[in-house]
Amino acid sequence: MKQDTLNPIMIRLILATGILLLFTWGANAAEPGGMKSLGQMQGVIEAGEKNIVLFSPGDRVKLKLKNPEAVMLGDRMDIYEPVNTGMVDGRGDELLGWIGRLVIISVDGEMIFGSLEAAKREVTAGSHLASTAEDATRQGRYFGLMRMMTASMADPTHGLITVALPDVTDGAGNVTRLSEEAYFLLRHALCGRPQFHCVERGALRALLGEYDVATGISAGVLVRGKAASRFGADWFVTGRLVPADALSNTSHDGAFPFLLTVTAYDLNNARVVLTSTYPVSGAEFHSVNGAPDEVLAAYRPTRHAYLRIAVDEGMTLSGRRVDHLFLAPLDEYVDMEYRRHIGGVSGGRVVMGNIEMALDGKQLRRGADGVYYDDVISAGSHILCVSAVPSLVGRGQPAIGRRLDKSVELDIAPDAVFNSQVVVGIVGRQGLIAVDTRFMKEHPFEGVLADGR
């Protein structure tokens, strides 16, 4: 009998202990469905539009925040309400339960608006708000820069800001073990917020390598534009870490021996460039392995231009000067039994066919409208090889001789757009290859200098 009396008591004790553990866990939980204390809240939902009292996902609400400067477009805030349990945390603050989440969609001084993104039930005015971001990230040194980067978000609710962040370099443009550590800290800050998406680093490095860019400091406007077209990047971000005393910065103290300058290029508006410089403590680099100054990737001073190479079948050479002109007697290239078909004899059935081009030894593939190359290229000298085979007019244009080829040097100046027109044909009994490269003041690549597309 006594045993039967104790059982219900023990069961109630076990249940009470379980509930207490649940609330203790919930007070520290950051996952949806958890609990936080009233002291951890950063604001409330003040009101809804059009005097709506109950809110559901998709509704727009006005927020009242303790620190309006601590949010940016695209930030998420969790929504909490009292759970009416009477439970408090160790400081006596009431425990609140998670009921939903909203996204910041408008920031104008203290006028902050959000849109409900998810909710377990209808939400009311007065519900409490807490940031979903870690405090260290939210209040970090890069917050102001990131807030400016989000200012142009067209759709904070569903949109993402895609960032191409290749590296952080030293003052000479090299990636070192020390600058690599600064890179990871910067990447963690940028990529740790829900509205930012960072391009996968390996893919970004592969792209830069295609254009002979060893470190991000060498990526000019045209190469940055390639990151926009290939990855959909909105911003291209680089960093440079230097000793503070190297810049004759007499105001620094020993606690911050480095300065990190971060530059963000808006790939949707080439005129917008954001630059910020931050003091950095040496204590942040506690995980550097090996010599801090060891070079992991050496700087190469590479500049770029844009080049288009195409066969211009309608171009006439009469009265026109060209950069390179090559003529060769076809009798030396056409097989003897077909020489009677060369121009001027028996109707001139010989043409120059099977045109091939190679740029710096790399074979080019013919595209639409006879275009063989239409891309960013490193500035400087490049070798273009053009070749064609005498062929007989008719089905399939069968080759009837040896291939003619001509190599020419293209001198490509930086930060400009060039068009190389290639003409291949027959003049009398001679095979002709002409190459004319011109700087284009008015060019068909609209916006190419802005975004590289």
C-alpha cells in the first residue's frame, strides 16, 4: 500500500524535473522552437499595416528596435511571445517561446519594417524580437560595410547578395599565411549572414587563373565582370593586410599592429566602390601555422583588355590599310590536277576553306557569325595564327592542296576594347590572309567595361 502511494509522487517529481530541464535547454537554444529570456530581446513588433491586429506570413509590420543601427536589409529576426508558465531565467527574466521569424525589408533611420517569413500561429503586435545572427558577427568590424552592400537589395525577402571573395593579400599583393588567416576571418563575417552568399573559392580561383590572375589584387574591372557573368556575383571583394607602422600611422598602439583595407566593387554599378580600413589585433591570428610572411601565392602584375576576333567575309580590302597582309601563289599550294580551276581559269572554282585560328597556341572554335574569340584577354603581345586550305567549290568543299598559314602579333593595350577582323580569300591566282586590329571607341560590346559581359 505504501509503495502504491509513492509511485504517483515519484512520477510527478520526474515530470517536474523533465519540464525544468526542457525550459533550461530552451533558454539557451537558438533553434526555432526554443526559448529565450526577456532580457535577450532586441525589440518588438510595434504595429501592422492598415491596422491589422493579427499577422501571418507575408504581412508587413513596423518594428521598434532598441538599436535600429544594428540591422540591415535581409537580416532575420526571431519572434517570441510569453508562454505563461511563470518560469524565469537565472536573472529573473521571464522565458519566452519562439513562434516565428521575419525578414528586414526596409531600413530608414528608426523606421524599420519587416515581413513575416514563418509563424507557428498568428502573431500579434507587442511580440518580442531577437536577432538570428551571432552577436560577434552582428556587431563586428565589417557591419557598416555589409550594411552599405545590402542597401541596393531589390528583394530582401527572397534575394541573396552573391559575393566573389578570392583572397586577402599583403602590401605587395602576395597571399601569405598571415593574410590567409585574415581572409578566413573576413569570409566568416560575410558568409555568416543569411542574405550573403559567397562564391565557392575553388571555382573563383579557377576563373581568375583563366585570365592569368594570381591574386585578387590583379583582377581589374574586366575580370571582375567575368565573376558577375559566370557566378552571378553582385560584389567583388578584396582585402589588403599591412603592418600599421608601414603606413606611417603614428596613432596606432601596440594592441593593433595591423591595418586591413577591404574594397568592395559593385558589379551591377561600376561607379560604386566601397573601401574601409580596420585596425586588427595580432591576437586574431593565433591559428597561423608556419612563418607568417611565407608566400602562398605570388602577385603578378596583370592587366586586361577585351578582344573580339572574327572572320569578316564581307570586308573589302580595296583602298584600305590593314595591319597584316599575306599573299601566296596558289600554284605552289594547289595540287597540279586542280590548278586549272584557280581564279581566271575555267570559272575559278577554287576557294579558301576550312579556316582555323589559334591564339597563343590554343585552338579557337568558330562560333556564330564567324566569331572565334570574344572575351577578356591579358594586355600585351599575343600571337594569332590563321590558316586555310584551298578547296574546290561544291558539296563539302573538298581540300585540293596544302594549308596556307600566317602568324601575326597582336599588341593589346590594357583597359580597352579591340576588334580583329580577319579576311581570307583569293585574289587572282593568290591566296590572301589579312588581319586588321582596331581599338574600338564605339563598340558593339555594350557595357563590357562595366561588367565584362
